[in-house]
Amino acid sequence: MMRVRIMRYVALLIPVFLFGCTKDSSGPGIPAQETYPVAVGNSWTYARTAMLTNFRPKDPTVTYTPDTVSATASVLVTRQLKLPSLSGGDSITVAEFEKSEYLQGTWQTYSVGYQYFELTQEAMLLHGYRSPGPGSLVGPSAPRRAIRYTVNGHTFTSLEELSAFLTAPLQALNVDSLVREDPPARVLQFPLQRGATWTYKQQPWRIGKEVTGETSLSLNGVVYFCAEIRWLYDMNGDGKWDDDISILDYVSPEGSIVRHMEVLNLIVSSEANPDGIGTADWKDEYVLTSAHLH
């Protein structure tokens, strides 16, 4: 019997809240959010859980041992700085966000990288990225495996790489120099009110966003009033939004509270079986555990 261990360092987003989080969409309307906390010193800590699940082998002799990985993710606004305008105008003031992750069970913390955001009255814009360098996206001491994951015609060498490409494709290049978004990616468009839609990015595939509702989330006794934002993907360029990728962000005036990600029907392949050994679903979740705002 062939046994394949598919999981590498990944993360879990599912449509059921974990970690004692409850959702309430009833009651009076929640005011539309019109800003995001970008002050230097602001920090957020998240519980991140991940798993590849529901493995469906082509060959019944191929088995998969389910695996779940837990991590703690931290985000810190480290400084403000100016970036030159790519359009030739005045320089742009941005906030530098640093993200690091601690993989539970390894006693290791590693840097995921930096992102550079501009906050205006109309939007929150992502101007660029800086990564720690090659190799960091697979996690600390992660062994190289001859497993590949394909979704909508795009193949990835790890699930962490897939995550990076879905949310920040240029950062997934993983170079240690500043990589700019031109034009800047529109992360949020204010006010965040039900029905609002906008384009996040056009390359390497079309990504849109839509505010699908407002809700209150209760986490560890704290209630956050959030806009629910759905990411929309057209990875295969057919002009239709893909129905096998689901990302939901819950964003409040206190920052990002929860992110759910689910990718269905990943094709899993190996060096011995390049056409695929089966399909599986990937689930990833970040849930806020603490925030310190200035």
C-alpha cells in the first residue's frame, strides 16, 4: 500500500468559528466602517489552524493521514515611511506591517515578511511587500516534499505558497527587496457597507471583493462590529467568479478579526504520479486572540 503524507506547514479556514467565537447578524444595523488602525505600535495576535482534509484518492491503495497544524501569527505596525510615487507625483506615506508566525510544537518563530499600506479617506491601499528571502514561505525547518497542489490550472509547490498567491501574489515571489504593486492593490474601499464591490487586483488574475453584510463577533468576551468581505477570484480567466475558492474577511474598526479560507478539489500530485494521486480540500483560519491599539 502506498502511503503519502501530504501536509506541509499550512493553515485552517472553515465556515464555523473556532476558539470560542460566535456570530450574530441580527439586531440594529452596524455603522459602515470608514477607516483602519494603522498607528505605529498597533499589534494583533491570531490563532492560526490549518488542515488538508477529505482526501479522495484515484487509487484506493493510496491513503492519506489527516494532519492539522497550529500556529500563532503576530502582526505589528513597525514604522511609517515614505515611498516614491510610481506615477511621478509626491512621495507616499505608508505604514509598515510586519508579520511573524510561531509554529506550535517547534519552538521556532520566523518572519513572514512586511507589507506597506497607505490609508486614505477613500481606501486602504497596498503598495508593496518585502519578504525575508527565499525559503521562508515553507516555514521553519520544513522538509522538501515532492508533492504539488493544483487549483484552476495553477500548480503550487506547497500550501503555504498557495495561500500567499491567493492573497498577495507578488509577496509569494519571496525576494528580500521591496516589490511594488503598480497600481496599488485596493485592500479596502470605504465606507464598508453592504453591497459595495471593488477590484483588488487584475494580475496575475482578476481578484475582486464584495461587502456581503455586517455582523458582530464575540471573541473572548469582546464584541467586534464587523463588515463581512468576500474575496472573488477568476483564476482561469473565463470571466466568471470561481466557486471552489472561498475567502471571508471580518474587518472592524479594531482591525482584521477573522479570516476564513477554503479551497475545494485541489489536485494532489507527486513525482511518481504527476497526473495526480487524488483530490483534497484545504481549510485555513485566523482568529484574533488579542489586540493592542494606540
